[in-house]
Amino acid sequence: MHWGRAYRDLREYAQLMDELGYDELWLSEHHFFYDGYCPALLPAAASVLSVTKNLRVGTGMLLLPMQDPHRLAVVAHDLNTRSGGRLDLGVGMGYRDIEFDGHGISRKQRLPRMLRGLEVLEAEQRAGGATLWMGAQLIDPVKRAGQHGHPILFSAALPVERCRTLAGVWEEGWNETGRSEPKPPLGALRNIWLTEDAEERAAARDWVRASYVQYAGLGWTLPAVGEHAQADFAEETDKAIQATVETTITGSADECVEQLREFEAMGIDHIAFRLMLDGAPRAAIESQIRRLATEVMPRLRAQVGSRA
Amino acid sequence: MRLGLVLPEGREHELARLAEEHGLFGVLAGSGNPLTAVNAAVYASTATEFARVIVRLHLGLEHPVIIAEELSVLDNVNNGRTVVLADTGELDEEAADDEVAVLREALASRPIQHEGPLWKVPAGLPANVTAPKSISVTPKPVQVEVPFWLTGRAAAAIGARRGLPVLAHSPADVDGAPLLQPARDAITGDLARDRDRLSTWAKAGVTYLLIDLPDGPVGDLMTNISRHLGPEVGMPHFPRVMSDSAVPLPWPGER
């Protein structure tokens, strides 16, 4: 697909989501990759925010150590203002040597740069700037996010049990500080495909498989956490990908809702459907956006409403 | 000579659409806060379909590879309508030239391996053990080559060295020889005075004039531009009877 077409599709999907009542759209970042993976999330977010009315747009995740946080804060503030406060600023650390080197940053500096950057963005949020979200999958940063009251968006590659463990860690961090303000949300990306058809289900699972081959190419490793083993997409590609495919939520609306309620039960109340899969044609993606909005989202909202 | 519009900060989406409706060749975004120029350009881009989006970039405020990545996304968002107007700002000539070099190399379709007085890309830092010796900024821009214009203190020297257009702010600065000569000026809203002013620019050899509007309502000004000023500098010996005749009646139905 032409990259220009991808950005046009993004705007059109976002407009459809806006019409259908979705709350949020999330964008992700990598650099210097052959497929044109988006390297600059705020311009991409601006393109969506400029053509939608209610949809929030989140960066999930913008790689903070590679940026000048003061400039980033100004740019995000401007975009949040232009869009009527609809920007969510999710930040993560990054892991690829080439991405750091291409921006003149030593990978060894990523943690201190991340912490310094967070201080700047936290101050900006306190001054009314965009809501800060965190992307993390290790104990310490997840706990820190809880302590600082930052929402988290978990990767779609995290199995359910690992999400449960990390949601608990975040909760511990939150409780330690004894804050009085309302608890921030927790979120999770999920591979999902609503279908009653066995052939479509097989195709969707294969699109998930294909989309995670990219993680092998990027050299990503899901590190060990407690009793959860490491998943090395570069060294144990087939095993890691297969384990991720197994986390895909597929089936009828009833089956999808049942599986999504597992996340609600662990306190994760923002679910980002990961539908932009390698091989999935536009008609199929649009169909999912519509079906999930009409057959799944109202039932989840009813559940949330009944608990409120 | 063709006319474009300088977009005031915060009104890019609204006025870019209006500029395109009135047939202007393009719009200049980023004339406000230098840090938020790309946001402004994206908002102008999604309001238009044909107009060129000239983004005024201040050099020296962020790593040029970050800026090149933002420009590349912008060019994909607007389907190849980006023009860069690089403002050399506070940089001296050597530093500005190095930054221009990195930006242009990063936007080209060849891996970068740059070592200049200001920047080394990739940096080759010892801790980044698996980083290769060259990188390629992706996605690539839609355009084969992104137009790159210059302004600021070091612009004339760099423009001469690299053969890049330099924005003129006075008719005396205009070089009538190149096929492309951009300029920027304000109009007043007084049609007679503006006619004289634009005629001077056209005679000097400017090809693209970016117009700052005076404060106030823009409707009548845009009509002046599209009905009088634009056509009059758009061809030699413009038959003014065309623009002085009555405006065609509007469609009486629902608008």
C-alpha cells in the first residue's frame, strides 16, 4: 500500500470511529523501518484530530527519550488546545539501538532521559496539558506509573495473566501513595476479531501472526516478569508469535464480550482493539469497526454503567 | 506570478480551506510559534486537497532527523504537497548549512551517513552496539524531492551555495533569473495600493508571493485577491474588464 494511502485511510477510519461513538484511537511509533512505520506520532495525531469532533487520540507509545521534552511539551500542548483537549500523550522508552543512534542518543541514557522527560511532561499535565499515559511491561516502571497516578496502556502481546499481574503491581503503586483523587484508568491493546465464521477466524488469526513477524524484525523481547517467562521474538520467533496469536479474542459477540470482561474484572476499563493487521483488507477492517461498535461496545458500556 | 496566503496561528484549518476555494496556489503555515509549525501545517493540509502547504521551520530547535521524520509524515498526510521554508534563525552559516544538509539527505531516498561540523548521523555511539552505520528515514515523502526554500540571516549564503530559492522580502532582493523565486509581503485591503504593490513584485520577477492579510474580516479581502489581484498578476496585459464587470449572480437554491 502507498504510504499516503495509509494516512488517508487513517483519517477515514477515525471519522468512521467518531461517527460510531468510539472513545479513543491509539497510534504507535517506530523509526527507520522499511514499511514506513510511523516515526512521528504528533503530526499523525494532528491529522486525525483535525478531521474529527469527539474522538480522543492517543500516542501509544511515543518514545520519549528520543525527544527534547520541552519541545514535545509545547507541541503537545498546542495540539491539545487545537483539538479541544482530545490528545492523550502516551510515552514509552524504546528499545532498538538503531533508533537511539539515529537520533544521536546513547541507549544507556534512555532511563535518565525518560525520567527527566516525565518530570517535564508531568509538570505540563499539572498545568492543564494533555493526559499522560505510560507504556510499560516491567515491575518497576508499572509500579512507578501507579505511584505517580499515570494511566497505563498494556501491549496487545501481553497474555491475559501477565496483564493481571501488572495491573496488580500498578494497583500496589497507586495504593502506596494514598492519593485521594479518582483512580486513573488502565488500558490494554487487544487483538480481536468478531466473527462466527471459521474461515474468517482462521484468516484473522493468520493476520495477527503476520503482524507479529514485524516484532521479530524489530528485535523485540517481552521480558520475564515474576513467573511469566520471557518471549523473545527475534530468537524464538515461531514460539513467541504463536503464543501471541493465542491471546487473540475471536468468536461471536457473546464470546468476545465474555473474554473482554476478564479485563474489566482486573480493573482494565479501556480496551483498544488492535485491528490494523498485516493482510487484513480495508473492507474487513471497516466491517470490524462497525460490528464491534454495534454488537460489543454497547454491552460493555452497559456493564460499566451498571457498576458506576 | 501566483499568490499564496500566510495563515495566522490557530486559524490554519479554516483559512487554508478558504485560500483553496479562492484559487490560491498554496498557504504558509508556522508563522506563529516556531515549535508548533508542523501541527499548523497538518491542520492546513487536512483542510485542503490541492494547495501547496509551505511549512516555516526554524532550524536549530530539535535534532534534524526528528524534524525530517515529521516532515515526511506531513508529506504523506497531504499527499505530496509540502514545501519546506527553512528559517536559519540564530544559527551561524556553518551550522545552518549542516542542518540543511542533514534535513535534505534525510528526506531523500538514499540511506544517510552524514558527518558534518554540527551533526553526525547515525551518531555511532559506543553504547548502541547493534546500530548500523547508515539509516533511512521512513516513510519516505510522497514527492520525489521536497521543495526546500530558505529564509533568515544565513539564507542568502546557503541558497547561493546549494542552489536553493531564498524568500525575498523586498523587490530589490529578487533574482529574476531562476524559474522559481518566492517572496512574502503584506497587503493593506486598499485595492489600488495593493495593485501597485503586487505589480511591482511581478515586474521584479517573483513567481510565488505569499500574502499576509491585515487584521479584520477576511471575506472581502479574499474576493479582492481572487477576483482582482490574482488575475491581474497571473497574465501579462490582463483585460481588466473581466474583473471590473458585475459578479455573476449566486445560485438561488440552498447553499
